[in-house]
Amino acid sequence: MKNIKLKSFANGDINLKENSVEINDNSSRMNKTLFIIYPFLFLIFGIYQIYSGIVSEREIQMILRIISGILLISLPAMLYHSNFVRTNKKEIELTEIKNVKMKKLFGGILVDFKLKDNSTRRVYNIKNISDWNMIKNYMAERNIVCLN
């Protein structure tokens, strides 16, 4: 069993076991109920903006409200779709993993475990590239595709 510590402020770790990967982090904080309600609020407010733009008297006000209404209606489709296919499983069996990918965002390293049910388990706050290389070697030994 190999153990990878996350950054100190993340206060977690990844345990690479013989037949599974155990992830201990703070990912369970995401509230799915609010995440489902917010798109409907954006849609309702977007429809309101379009309606108030149509009934407004000034031309510039009408144009701006219709544009903002269209943006508010399209926002849930752009932002929320990708987050519904995420999971926060604490233990992932190796047979469930399709591939593993490393990404760098704003100087931070994160790892995406793509599962066979098309969901993704994202782990933030990887310390450095050597930790990614340890994960990559572990997955390569078990014939799991590592992208990057």
C-alpha cells in the first residue's frame, strides 16, 4: 500500500491499495440539493429578464435585458452539466476505473479518475509532480490508462 499526502491545508491523503484507491479529502461538502435547485432559479430569473426587456419602453434597456436573460437561461447548461457527472466516492475499485488524468489549474495539480459509469472523481491539492508520477506508475502496473 502506497500513501500520498495532499497539501497541508487540504488535510487528506490518497491510499493506493492492492485492489482499490482510497481517497480521504473534503469532497463530501458539495450539496447536491442546492446544485439541482440553482439552475431552475437561473431559468426563472432569465425568463423574467426577457419578459421585462420585452415590455420596457427604452430600446437600450430592452436589448440589455434580453441579452442578460438569454445568458441567464443558457448559464445552467454551460456550467452545471459537467458537475452532475462527478462523484465523491471515498473508495474506488480498480475495476471501476477507465482512465486517470492529471490537470494543472492556476498552479495547482489535480487528478481526475474517470470511472466506467462515465462519472469522474476529482482529487484536488496534489503536492507535486512526483506524487502524480507515483499514481501514474501504480496505475500503469495495473494496466489502467494514464493520460498525460
